Amino acid sequence: MKGHGAHLAIDAVSHAYRRGGELAIAEVSLEIEPGESVALVGRSGCGKSTLLHIACGLMKPTRGQVLVDGARVTAPSPEWVMMFQAPSLYPWMTVAQNVGLGLRFAGRRRETPARVAEMLALVELEAFAQRNVQDLSGGQQQRVALARSLALEPEVLLLDEPFSALDAFTRHSLQRDVRRIAKARSITLVFVTHDINEAVTMADRAVVMAANPGRISEIVAIDVDGERAASSPSFGLARERLVAAYERTTGLEMGDAAGAGLSTRRAGTPSTQSGPAPASAIRTPGAANGAASGRMTP
Ligand SMILES: Nc1ncnc2c1ncn2[C@@H]1O[C@H](COP(=O)(O)OP(=O)(O)O)[C@@H](O)[C@H]1O
Ligand SMILES: [Mg+2]
């Protein structure tokens, strides 16, 4: 399998769902290096899903453009694959058939059996190849969906809260697997999450978005060494910096209990009336870890 992440450039993207209506996202610019992993975090309604749909060509932005390796994205493609919270598998098919489906649609029948076997090994489901997907747990089904996405050898993988329906243990192992696989194959990864530990486990940078209109508020580099164990000091530090950025952006105070998601303890000031000015025109060629990009936390 070729390893080949693409450079993703979101260039001054604004979007209104109704002509002349309010902007769901405004002037979002973000460059993501090949093979980099970026988390999008922010309160519900701040435009994360909108941005992801536009990034993979499922929606055309009202203004601005998205470029993959310099080429404008105008439609979905097997090169940039989106995965959603619900795995959307075909219940009457086996695991192997589901994994091979994208390849078949792409007219790549001959290589399907070998590729499917490789992908099932990658997500550790070899033993389940001939089982019906309905016999699998939620976590296993999400692994099948992941294998199906990866079978197409995407350059960019976009995940919209992919693990939020799973139990904590399953979620954690998938978070590690997805990062491991993306890094091993140099796939550019962009994912939306409500779970701050998920962002720290999987991302090289976390983009914190503000709402009304949706825009980039801060970008936090996630510099964690080695295994990214939640118990390591660098994990804790990155987590603290991300929490601080989130709180500055939303005006909300987060619970700081271990494993807490991006939920809030008490209501604070609305995000539109306080917090830092939007840093929406972030252009950072060469800043693979985001160390030089955007407003960094102190
Ligand atoms: N299909 C749609 N039609 C009209 N408005 C929408 C649609 N989808 C999302 N919105 C609006 O756009 C804004 C951003 O939504 P969304 O991207 O789903 O946010 P998030 O994923 O961060 O929760 C919200 O105000 C939402 O109500
Ligand atoms: Mg969403």
C-alpha cells in the first residue's frame, strides 16, 4: 500500500446554508501538512461538520476553496474519504464484502481480495471476515468501516466524531489504532471530537473553533512524546493547554476530571461576546507541528 498523505489547504472558506443567510463558518483558513493529524474541537454548532463536509467535497462552500495537493476539491473522491459516527455498513453483507465495497465501486475488483485481507489484518478483524456485520459489536463495526475507508488508500481521512457512540475502552483502542495507521501510511487525518483526551491522543495539532459564525479561534500544538499514555506528563501538559484554549474561546469552564469530554460544568459568557479575536487567516507552510501557527497557548 502506498503511503502518501496529501497537503490540505482550506483557503478563506465561508459558508451560508441559505443564500444571504447567516454564515455557519466564516473565513476559515487552515493548512495541514501531508501525514499530519489535526483535531477540530469547539462547541456544538460552531461549524465543525460543515467544515469537514466542505473539505471532502460533499458541500460546495459559499466562498473560498479547498485544495488537496494544490488541486481544487469540487466533488467527493476516493482520495479523500469521510467517515461518520454511524458506520453505515450493509447489514446483509459479510465483513469482507463491506470492506471491499468501496474498491468495487471504484472498479478495482481484481485487487479487492488481497486488499480486503490486508485491511482486515490492519484493524485486527481477520477472524471475522466471513461473519455477518450484524454479529459484530459497535466497536468492531466501526473497525469495519475504518477498514473500508482505508482500503481505498485515501490521502486524506476525515472523521466526524467517529467514536463517540462507543464505550470508553473500545474508543481508546480505536483512537490509538487510527493514529498508528495514519502515521504508518502517512495519511493526512482531520477529525472532529468532543473528547479532549481523544484530541490529545490522536492529534498533532488541535484547532479550537468559536461559534456564530464558526471560525478558528486558537490552534494548540499537541507535543506528546512516545506512546501518548494519559498518565505521561507531556500528555497532561498538552491537555491543560487545550483545555485553557477551549475555555478562552467558549467562555466556559470545563470539568478537569480525568477523561472528561468537552462538556462544561457551568454556563459562562457567550462565545460571541468574549474570548480572543478570531485568528482565521492562518497560513503556515512548513509548520508540520503547528508550532508556528495561529495563536498559541502560552
Ligand atoms: N443542513 C443545514 N441547513 C441549515 N443549517 C445548518 C445545516 N447544517 C448545519 N447548519 C447550521 O450550521 C451551523 C454549524 O453546524 P455544524 O457544522 O453541524 O456544527 P458542529 O458540527 O460544530 O456541531 C449551526 O448553526 C447549524 O445549525
Ligand atoms: Mg457536527
